[in-house]
Amino acid sequence: MEVTKRVFRFMLKQMDFMILLFILLLKLYIFAKVSGTIFVTLMPIDYLREFFGWLFGAETELRIFEGVLMVSVGTILLSTFWILFLHGRKRFVAIFIINALLSFIILADVIYFRYFEDIISITVLMQMKQLGDVGESVFALFSWTDLIFFIDLLLTIPLLIYYFRKTRNHQPAKPLLIPKLLTGLLVLIIGYQLTFIPFNKSMENGGAWQFNKLISNMRVYNFTGLLGFHGANLQRYTEDNFINKKEYTEDEVESVASWFEERNEAPAASPYSGMAKDKNVIVLQVEALQDFVINREINGQEITPYLNSLIAEEGIYFPEFYEQTGVGRTSDAEFLLNTSLYPTAKGSAYMLYAENEYDSFPQILKDKGYSTNVFHPYKPSFWNRYIMYKQLGIDQFFSESDFEEDEVIGWAINDDAMLQQSLDKMVDMEEPFYSHIITLTSHHPFEMPDDHKVLNMDGYAEYSKRHFRNYLHSIHFVDQAIGNFVDRLKAEGLWDDTMLVIFGDHSTGLTADDPAFSEFADAGEQQTYFEANKKVPLIFHIPGVDEAQQFDQTGSQLDLAPTLLDLIDAPSSGRKWIGSNLWDGEERKVTFRDGSFITGDLTFITSSDGIYENGSCYERESGETLPTEQCRAPFDQGVQELKMSDDVLEGNLINKFEK
Ligand code: GP9
Ligand code: MN
């Protein structure tokens, strides 16, 4: 009997800890509510049903995000278990401090999320100065429910005073050491299990690449919960910036600097140099637009009639142009355009190197008196754009909430509406303006509402051909949207004062196993698939040029900035770029992130084991396999370029070059 009583009394004494746990969970719930994430997308009862179902192995619908509640409890336990080793006054004060600290973090995240739809990461903290306008509007972002973050703390203060007075002369009896230690340890173990079992399960079930490659902070949050996010973020930041940080000696910096200097010493002059000087520049980066649809028909209908007519009438077209993106996908295509550096193999450069300095293409235009704008109708935090754009010298970023409601296709309002609304804004802008527009309708899996499926896709009805079929429907829609956009540019009198550049961001994700795709794009072999898959169109409308022309040499997204700059200004030396202007008509080697490359004559595909000799070297024209040695020299050059680019990113070297 005595023992039961003692156990009961002991449990009662842990009540303070239980209350702390409950309060913190409630505060995390508020973040989930504000961010509209999994805690609150289900009603509490539904959530519990799903949660227990999942816990006991039932088939549930939640899949990989399901662990976030459990992880949230686990991370609270991991942050607070040590309190159980304390007693008396120390314990009371510790509870107060940890509650205040964690509440402050959660509240800061809640407020930040309301504004940016993102979580405060260390990168965000480092860039706080640039995001200055938040400071002013913080009060406007307060909501009455935020009081809950303080109420408990305010209530605890009189309790704390009362308790300190009461215990001035006699400290409460010390709890027995063993039960105290055991309870603390038990809670630590439970916290660890609650955190890592669901986390590891999500990683195994396909979450790992999203976690490791950092698409957006909210994707990480889906696996870690809020406190876990900060833990993982801190760990990653420390590893990248302190533990694994490579220090560059002056000599190393010097040698990278002179490599860039040599490369950018004498850019070739071109017949078009300066033709777009002081003209508006619109760069249309089209989601998943690949070259295999250009100038092609399906059942007698053109897939991209507008682009085809532009190419035929006055456009300048590069049919041998390749994308070089890595896991950062759209953001990598932007990065290539904006910096003429290779994307990183570690994830998205937009996420990982947002604090770096760049020889930024938009910044150059800004310095020339252009206003610099990006239009993309999605969440500003996705791919960390809102942070990266500040760094790149973008004045205005028109994102999801800047567009009016219209028909949503896939992830966002459709490209036709988006382009028209973007133009509404451009019409009011002072000229010259630079507008980088990133379209979204033709995003994988390319599903279109039925009334927008206008191509006759007879012969492609099978389920296995759905991606190919949908891709053609969606790219046809986007082509028409671009046509409408150009018509309107003409109607507004802007066409003759505007250079328009259109390019595809990356491949579709259609693979060689897809029979419809491989047949249509002639991509049945390793080599032909590789080439077709990497090829995206690049098309220019240059004011004053009214004769269509085609440049057949190879080129890549690395060359965009130098090529555009040549048109806007005369060729300028001294840039910190890897690409070069395409107007010289010279063949060049296009290297991809994994070291594979394409030149006018050769295609080299690296082997996944990373051993050079196991790669495949093809003569492009004949499709014959050559001994790998024949691909060695361009391969080595490419590897050198990748290394230089990585050094610039990892050591943030550009700002160290001149010093
Ligand atoms: C999202 C859009 C799509 O904003 O850019 O990105 P992706 O999935 O193609 O990288
Ligand atoms: Mn994309």
C-alpha cells in the first residue's frame, strides 16, 4: 500500500512536466493551424483515428507525412527531459525558461509564416537585414490568438514568486535519486523513439531525397515537425559551415580567379551585339518544355503552332540547346540563367547557397537602369526564391498572392491567365524593364481539364501512354498561351521594344521505357534517349531582326547570361561566368552535372558507379560506340569546370576574387 502511495505521489510531482508538455504541444498545434499542415488538415478525432491506425499498422491515407505529430511530441520530450533531473526551485525556473524559449521560437515561426509561408531557418536569420520590411509589419501580423503564447508564462510569474517565498526557509524534500534518474532516462528514450521511428520510416518510404536535397523548408518540416526542423537545420548548418567547411587559401582563391579571368578575357563579338540595347527584356522560362515537340505534328496537328510560326517567321532558334539542371530542377534552370555557374550536386543552389555572392545577370541589368522582376504564380518560399532573389538583385517578385484568382491547372493559376496578368503589370512599368517569367501549367504529371485537351490523340489512349498524352495536351495549351501573350505585346505596342527569350527549364520526366515517348522522340537507345531528354528549345525574338535564323551548334543554359548580355550590351570581359555567348556559331562542349557531356560529334554518358571507363562514348552521327579514351579530353575539361563552379559555391569565392 505504502509503495502504491509513494508511486502515486511521485507521479503527482511530475504534473508540472506534463502540463509543460501539453502547453508546448498546443503551441505547436497553433503553428500547424497557421501553416495549414497535417495537424489540422484533419479534425482532431479523424487525426487520432488515422494516427492510431497507422501506429498499429492499418492502411491509412497519410503516407509519409503521417509521423509529424508523433515527431512533435518526441522533439518536445527531447528538449525537456532534463527537467526531470531537477527539483524544487531549480526545476520551477527551468520549466519557466524552457517554456519561454520554445514559445518564443514557435511564435516567431508563426508570425514569419504568416508573411512568407516559410519557417525561420538559419539562412533566413542571416538575411534578416535584407528582409527588412518584415520588422515594420510584425505588429500588423499579430493575431489575438498569439496571446496564448504568453498567457501561461504570465500566469506562472505570480506562482513562481509565491513558490519562492514559501520555500525561502525550507527546501522541499529531495526526491529519491534512482526513480528520478530512471524517469528522466525513460522520457529521453521515449522522446528519441517517438522522434526517430516515424522520421526514419518517412525516409525509407521515399522522403529521403526531399529531406536531403532541400526543396523547401516546409517539405523538411513535414518529416521533422517544427522543433525537429530547427534541430536538423542547426545540425546541417553547423556541418556545412564549420565541420565540413573547406577553407580556401589565398593561392587557391587566386588560381580559381585566374581560371575565370582567362575564360572571360575576350568574349567573341557577334553580329547581334548590342541590338537589344535599352530594350525591354522578357525571359520566358517554360516548365518542362522539351525540344522534341517543336515543329512536330500529332495526327496531323501541330503541337506547338505558335512557337513554330515564330521560328519560321522571325525567330532565332537553337535546336541543339541543352538543359543542365540537377536535383534543383526549375531552380537550377533559373540558377544557370542568373549566374552562368553549374548547379550543385548536393541539392538546390537556391536553398544551399542563398547567402553567396554572384556575378548576377539580373544585377547587371539593374545596374544598367533596368527594373528587375520575376513572375511566378506559386509560393514565394518554394525553392527559397524570395531569399535568393534579393541576393540576385531582383527588385520585385510577383508570386502566388500577387495574381488574381483564375482557373487553376495543376499547381497554380493557368499560364494563359498568368501571362496576361503579368503583362498587365509590365504595361505600367517604366521602361526598360527586365521580366523573368517562370511558367507552371505544364508541370508533371501534366493533367489538364478536359475542355483544354484539344489535340486529337487517337492511338494514344492506353493508360501507359497517359503522361505522353497529357504532356502534349498541356504543352499545346502553353504554346497557345505564349501566342496570346505575344499578340497582346503587339497590341500594347511593346513588341518592337522588347527582346523575348523563350527556353525550356528541364526534361519532362518521360523515360525511355515510355513507348509513346521513345517512339515519338526517337529516343529508344541509350544515346538517343540521353540527347532527346536533355534537349530543350531556345528561341529569341530580337527587335530589329525580322529574318528567321537557326543556329545549329550545341549550346547550353550556362550560355544564356553571356548570350543575352551580348545583345543588351557589347561583349563585356571580366565576368565570373562559365558559359560563353552563342552567337559565334562555334561548337561547344555541354557538360552535365554528373560529368556526362555532348559536343557536336560526341556524346558521353557516365556510368552510375562513377568509374570513367564504365561510361559510354558515342559518335553522335553514326551512333557507334567508341573506346572511352576518345571522350577523355572533353570529359576532363568538364570535370574541371564542375570543380571550379563547386569551389566558387562552397567557398563563396566571387567576393574574394578582387581582394
Ligand atoms: C514550382 C515550380 C516547379 O515553383 O517552379 O518546380 P519543379 O518541380 O519543376 O522544380
Ligand atoms: Mn520545372
